[in-house]
Amino acid sequence: MMAPFFKYGLFGDEFSLIVAFVTGVGMGFFLERAGFGNARLLAAQFYFRDLRVLKVMFTAIVTAMVGLYVLGGFGLMDLSLIYLTPTFLAPQIVGGIILGIGFIIGGYCPGTSCVSAVTGRIDGMVYVAGMIGGLLGFAEVYPSIERFARSTGMGKITLPQLFDVPYGLLVFAVVLMALGAFVAAEWAEKKLGGKVPAAGSLLEPTLRVTPVRAFAVSLVALGAFAAIGGSPYRSPVGKVDVRELALEAGTKTDHVSAPDLADWIIEGRNDFILVDVREAKDFAEYHIPGAINVPLASLSGDFADRNERIVFYSDGGIHAAQAWLLLRSLGYRGVYLLFGGLEEWKDSVLFPTAPAAAASASEQIAFAKRAAVSKYFGGAVQGASASPGPAVPTAPKLTPAVPTDAPASPPPAAAKKKKKEGC
Amino acid sequence: MTDSTVPPPSPKPHMNPYWAGFGLGLVLLASYVVMGRGLGASGAFTTGVATAVHAIAPAHAEANAFYQEYLGDGTSSPLKDWLVFEVLGVFAGGFLSGVLGNRLKFTIEKGPRIGIVARLLMAAVGGALMGIGAKLALGCTSGQALTGGAALNVGSWAFMMCVFGGAYGLAWFLRRAWL
């Protein structure tokens, strides 16, 4: 099993919308169950009368955080594939304060206002209308505040990376902090809100092991396990299943021929990453259009996600094959090799040799296509009689630029613009 | 002696907050495992707003980078979006839970010392501020605090602290509205 399922292509966009609806039903159900359709109950959080907001939120965060840790730690899920909203510190601090002020004035947040409105709360409906007005206003002034909204960018960064502490240790710290906050919250409810700790609370006066207490203890136990367990992200130390890889290498299913690659590029296919593993100076001299340069010596998985299709090439093919093995050992599935490397690319795509004059008509037609492809990539046809020797004698100097006079085929399409994944 | 009008069943008590949180956390975890992404709410409304503006004034929407982010590349309807379908589910799930808990009721949730007009005005103003804050922060309590919180995202935690800070900071001045 390899999660996240969607990122590994187990189902498509259409089915993901069904997943979205079902996920939303679960979210709305538990928000309403928790009493979050009621603004008074939500606002009670800020007067220490009923600290449900804190309890629900942090229990949910801790549950999901520990769950992610366990799944990642046991290798069932690749955490590097989950969407992480990039951090823009200043706008997020200001936005958080504005949102907090909106929360205490309006009594809801966006998610809770939905369940409030749908259960008949008129204030919830008015709140949703107000939110739509706020979004419209924000969008209209966005051009003038864009600079601030995109300032202090820190990229996709997690707390363990920022503070340089082991991931698992931070998981444990958050679990302990949450439980401390729950106990403090129940104490505050009793002291300031005059609420007697009820059954199902951590501080209920009995000494029994209640389900809630058992839940708390198991979270602490998992947190303690995390504290010594290290990082749930995959490390750069790879693992190889020799039999599986040997079988795969033997069947040659991982090969891409030079003419096929040429067709993909001309078609504008963008479902693969073409990677040149030669030195930077060789890359600067010539590379296949659309390729990126990742010299073998500096190869790590950083340039692509594990669910992406990668085609490696080098001069002959040895370095590309080594890169193939390295990435396969890191758990990348869709890794391919340009068969014969750049040499084959030159021989069969850039400088194809014309067939002898006596060749059949079908050979002549096939060659015409190859000649067009060659022209597309800025190459030239070699005469049949011109290359009797073993080496390529007079290959013209190559230019790295893509020629613009594409023949029958359209130019490579720009990478499809993805819709944003965040909130 | 029978009464012809049956009184509506009284609302059931709310769920224990820890178990509700556990349930919500499992929903979030499942979303991560299946989709590789977490929950959200405000983004769906933004997509709705962007689509409506684009329908009314296409040139205006296309000139604005913010609307553009929510309109996609035009190959399919922007409303065929993950968050839009998720929020439709939130409405459905909230309704379902409301039915099961006998909590469906046309009413206004407010403190005893505030009038109806004032309460609704506050709801509108609070909603508007929430919309602005959520877009500045790249997410709301669901998309940032909950989702990013579980992934130990730096911005999400900074955001979460500021939400509580902002709300607690102003709570005392607004006590007449809620208590």
C-alpha cells in the first residue's frame, strides 16, 4: 500500500470529487456533533465558560498528527507528497489576528458557519453572506496589497525544520502540550465558568480509567514512541529489492527509445520530467529540449516527487542507468532510461541517415517523417553514401535552442496550469 | 387527556468534545491518506465568488491575479473543484447531524443582552473580517489551523496562535454580546 492514494494515481479527478463530498460530510457531521453550529457555544471559548473549541481542535490536530507520524514512520505513506501550504509569516500573522477578531465578533469561522446556516441559524446565514462580501472586497483590493500578501515567504517549511529538532520529538511535545491544555481548560471551566467536571472529562472526580483517559494515555504512549522514532519522512538511504529490480531491468520495460522521446516532446506531453545527468558544462553545450540538468554527482530526489515519471539520459547510458538505480532504491516508481543515450538521440533523431536509393516506398515514407523530426530538433539528414565509416564524420555544430519552424506538429504546450490546492 | 400539538423533541446533548475531535481528526487523517491534502472551507467560497465575478465581468476577473488563481486554466468549470464539493459535503453532514440531534431550528444564536439587529450586524461584520483574514493567511481555521497544524506547518501554527490571540484580546470588550 502506498499513500496518498490520489498522488499515486489510484483514481482520477472525477472520483476525487466524490471523495471530497464524503470527506466534507464527515467534517460537517463532527462539527455539528461538537456543537459548533451554535455561536454562543463557540464564543464561550473566549470567556472560559466552555472550552470546546480548544478541545475539539487540538484533539483533531493531535489525532491526525500522530496518525501521519505512524503511517509515515512505517513506510505506508510518503509524507513528502502531502500538500503543505507555503509559509508567508507576516500576512499569516496579520490574517490570523483579523480572523480571530472576526471570530469573536461574528461567532463563527467559515467551516462552522456552514453547519450553523444549514441547521437553521439565521445568524449563521448572515455570517456566510458577510464572508462572501469580505472575500469579494479582498479580491478587489488584492492588486494593491499583493506585495504584502506575498511578503516574508519561507516556502514549505515545518516546525521541526525551522527549529532543527527531530520530527518525532516535536510530535511528542505537541501531544504533551495538548493534554496540558486540556487539563488547564477543564480546570478553568471549573474555576471561572463554574462548570463541574462531567463524566467523560479528564478531571472527572472518579479515579476510574475512563475511555477518554485511556485515549489520552494511548496518545502519550504513541507520542513517546515518536520521540525516539526519528523522522517519518523517507530518508535518502535507499532500499533495494534486488530480484524485483533485476527482473525489471531484464525486461527493458524501463527503456524509452529516442524516436519515442522525440514524439513525446513534439506532442507537448508534460507528464514526464526529462533529466540530463551529465555535467553542467556539457548540458550548457547541448541538451535535449525541455530537459533539466541534475548532474549524477549531486543526484538526490529533490527535483521530483515519487509519483512522477522521470526519463534519465546521459552520453552513452551508463550514468543514466546508475541514476535509474539510485532513484529506484529511493522508492521512485516511474523511472525510465533513454535507450542509447545522447549518442542514439543524435544518430536516430538529429542526424538520421537516408536510406539507399533502392529502398522501398514504405522506407522512404518512414524516412520522410524522421527527416521532419530531425528538422524540428535542429538536426540534418545524413546522405546514405556520406557515412561509410564507423564514426559520425561531419555532425554540424548543435545549437541548444529549439528551432521555431516546427513542421506538421504544434510546438510543445506550456505546462498545464494547476489549480491551487490550498484553502 | 391528549394534546393535539406534539411538542418537538428536545435537542440532544452535544457530543463529548474529545470524541468529536477524535472523529474530526480521523476525517482529516483519511483525507491526507486518500488525497494527500487536508480539509478546507473558505477556499470553496472564494472559488464561488471568483466564478460569479468571471461570469458577470470576464475581463475584470481575468485582469485580477487573485481571481485567476481560483479560476484554473479554463479547461473545466472552476466549480468542479475539490474544495467546492467538500464544502457541499460539510453542509450535508451538518444537516444530517442536526437532524439526528433534533437541532434543526430557525433561530438566532445570541447572548441575552444583545438585540437581534445588533447580533445580525455583528455576524455580517465578523463574516466579512473572516473572509479578509482567511485570504490574507492563505486559509481559515480548517485549512490552516487544523490541516496545517497536524502537518506541523510553521505558518499554520503562527496563524493559530494569532487567531486565539485576536479573539481573546477583543473578548472582554464584546462580553455584552455573548454573556
